[in-house]
Amino acid sequence: MRIKGLSIAFFAMVGLVQAQEMDQALGTDSTASGNKIKLDGIAAVVGDYVILESDIDKTLIDLKNQGASTEDITRCSLLGKLMEDRLYAHQAVQDSLLVSDDMVNAQSDRQIQQLTQQIGSVEKMLSYYKKPDMESFREELFEINKLRMLSEKMQSKIVEEIEVTPEEVRQFFYKIPEDERPVFGAELEIGQIVKQPEAPEEEKQKVINELNKIRQDVLENDGNFRVKAILHSEDPGSRPNGGFYSITKETQFVREFKDVAFSLNEGEVSEPFETIFGYHIIFVEKVRGQERDIRHILMIPDIPQSAIDKAVSELDTIRQHILDGKYTFAEAALNFSDEKETKFDGGLLRNPINFDSRFELTKMDPTLYNQVRDLKDGEISRPIREDDPRGGPPKFKIMKISNRYDEHEADFAKDYLKIQELALREKQFKAIKEWMDEHIEDTYIHVDDESKSCNFANNWVKQ
């Protein structure tokens, strides 16, 4: 049974397997001392964290379950990666980069919900992971997620202030030998004109009244905001966790939501307010410096079929007028599109990775690729419905491929943004390597005798 799209943390709980089965599935590692893999010995210690031999086994099983090729993966390389993660987490604790238990539990709840949907039921999930009950499953998942989140937080801190100047980008590019310069795949520029069906005022007021009623019950009758979020919120990402999010001002939420969240004091509940997703109320549960633990309830006003039909009809008319030459696609986007992010740029979509206007075919979001894959040059699509995965109302759009770019060798002027990204990655990698070297020296590290012969990328076996 293969479960796709899940993180390593999920599969790290798979039960241990016998060494002979592991050998058959993955091949005998050159560092093993025989045909059997020691399952419960200590492979390494990094700071306050112990890595068992079985942790390596679980990670191998994880990779195999996700369909990854394991031919070139050795136990040594996996042990090195696990040690890196533990060093990040250990130093995060030392630097007081804390992760709240609520934040970890919220992530665990989302994973359990996803697993239950994919496997079929809670009972099947527990059986698959060889866990006797949900409590033990949650406990182990909590520890795995906490370590991973601490590790990610530490890595983000190391690179958060690293930037590259135009001169550094130029030097990075021209030091690459001409015959070794990267080749970028075929790319598209894509334009779209969007219509967002509007809910009538009476539906909006109905939602506002309901949110005010919930707010009043919380403030006057000590109603439990968490329970009310589970019962009433229409945000699929946070509803199972009682509407919980842990956010900073850098968190990728819409501005209106963050403005309200950071205007409240601990324990306060906001008035109902509107974002592109619907109407919200926010409860600030805890303030920790620049970080806030909040809970929110989202309600989306009902959009009648008549509003949807109107949006589709308007797009059909716009499309026909463009084809008839009454105005260009860019002019139509400026005058008729409801999407502020693209209308002033001729409807041109921006790549969320680097904000370039080009999308490399092999790296495109599958949903976007499926929307444009059959479009010919100059062709404009019929209206397409797009549901918001974050819980907002649906939108409708017509799309056009503005430009195509064939596969080509990197050009400094034409591909500057991509080259800048590569230069930034190299600089970040060097910063992480320097950080790793420094903290390996300052941290207690022990590697089991059987693993000391590994050719680690880092100096785990201190000389």
C-alpha cells in the first residue's frame, strides 16, 4: 500500500522490519557488519538527541513507501541527514527558537485527518502504523513534528537575512564555464481575466449576524472559541484544530487578516471583518513577542447560481470581443478583471517562486498546467471554474498563453531572475555549511563505532 504526498514524519512511525527484509528491499549497505541490521542500538548522539539504528530503518522505509529511488541512498548518508536535523533542533532550543505545543498539535491533527482520509478509517490507520491506540500514535507524531519544526525554524533563521547583490549575481554567472552553464526548460507566459461572483448583501449580513452572535457568546457567556470554530468555521485548513494558527507579520496571510490579528491584545475577540475568503472573527490566544497564537472562524456567504451564471456570461462576452478585435487581452484584463494582482499587468500571472512572468513546464503547478496545456498560441480558453483550496469562494477565468520560450542555455540578461535565485541558493548553502562546521565543534556529538568509517559530508567524527 503506497500513500502519496505525505512527509517523512508520517512514515517514521512504521513498525520495525527484520534485517533480512530490509536487505531484500534496499540492498545490503557496505557499512553493515553482516547480513543483519542492528535495530535498537544507538547510532549517534547529537546534543540532547539520540538517533537509534531503527530511526535509519524507518527513514528508509519512508522513502520506499513514497516511491523514491533508494539505489544510491546509503545508511551513512541517511544517518548524516538525521544528525543534521538533530543539530538544527538542538541549537534552536539553545537559541530559544520555540515551537508551541498548540502549533505542533495543529500540524499533527492535519496529518491525522489526511491519513485517515487516504487509508480509510482511524482503525486502519492505527493498524497500518502498528499503533495500539490513538494516544500513542499522537505522542510519537508529536515528538517527530516538534523536532522537524524546530529544525526548520533554525534553518530559516540561518538564511533569513542573506541576500545577493547584482554584482554577486554577475560574478556567480560568469565564473561558470560556458559549457557547464545551466539549461532552462521550455517556459510559458500566461495571462488570465478573472470574474469573482458576488454574494448578495442579504447573504453577507446573514454571515455577519451569525459571527456577532458567536462573538457575543464567547465574551458574555464564556463560550469556548475552539469548539465554536470546529462547529462553525468553513476554513478547511484550521477547522479540525479549532481554528488555530500561529503567525508572525511575515506569515503568508492576506494583509487584512494580519492587520486585525496584530491589532488585538491577548484574550480579545475581533469584530467580524472581510477578506477575499469571506468573513472572519479572530481570538488572540497568546502573544509571544512577534508571534501570535490565534484562533479564527471563517464564514462564507452563499453565492446564488444566478451570480455564477452572470460571471460566466460576462467572460464569454469579453472573450468574444477580444477575438473580434474590439480590444486586446491586456486591455480587457485592465478594464474587466476582478483580480487586482494581475489586471494592471495585462492579466499576466507571476511565478510564486521568483515572481518572474515565466513558468517552466516541468515545474508548473499541476492545476495551472492542466488549465493551459491544450491552448494553442493566440487561443483564449472558455470560462474555467477554479475552487479556492483555502476555503474561499470560487472564481471563473479565461486564459491565454502570451509567450512561449523554447529550452535554452542560460542567458544573463534574459534569465537574470533565475540566475539570481541560483546565486542566492549557493550563498545560503555556504552559510549553512559554515554554521554547521561551527556548531559541530561546539556541540556534544557521539557516533557509534560501526558508523565512524562513513564518509560524512560534515565532520561528525571529530578528529
